[in-house]
Amino acid sequence: MTVQGINRERRATPRIPVSVGAVLYYKALMLPECQVSDLSLEGAFIATSGQFLPDHALLDLAFSVQTAGSHPQRITVQVVRNTETGVGVRLQHSDSRSLRNLVETLYAV
């Protein structure tokens, strides 16, 4: 929201519009046809075709994009918002390697 020319965006890093296929894993549930529609170093919005996922649930997100010579990037995310079409998630960077992998994925898109 913009008030008198000041952007009140709550995110510390801007989200980049993307169209990246992904698979979400939650406990024994696998959602194979998800679509990441925006992505940043801190979060993403993932279209899930209406599949409900509980708030604060920890999920594994596997990007369909591969960097040269590597396996699909997989990172832990936490649900922070649900909509009828998908979920907003916060990325859980457990180490510098997962952050580096995400940056490589962002540039591969």
C-alpha cells in the first residue's frame, strides 16, 4: 500500500514475479503440480490448486528448475497465509548452502 508516495511494503526483500513449477511435500502428502508465482530470498506465493495447508505448517518445496549439474532445489518453507488459490510461505534458511541454492535458482529462472 502506498500512502503519500511512501511504500508500506512489509517485506524486507522484493518479490520477483516468476512462473516456476514446484512440488510441495507435507507429511505424507505430495502436491506435484504447484506453481510458484513470486519469489524472494525470504518468501514466495505458491499456487496449490485449492489444496488447503494449515497455517504455520512446515513444508518441503522442490523447484522444478535445476541449476547446471545439480538436483532440483529443495528448501523448507513455513505457511504464513492461505488463500483459495494457494499459500504464502516464509523460507526457512537453515544454512548458507540453502541460501546459495535459492539464489542460484532465482537466477536460473
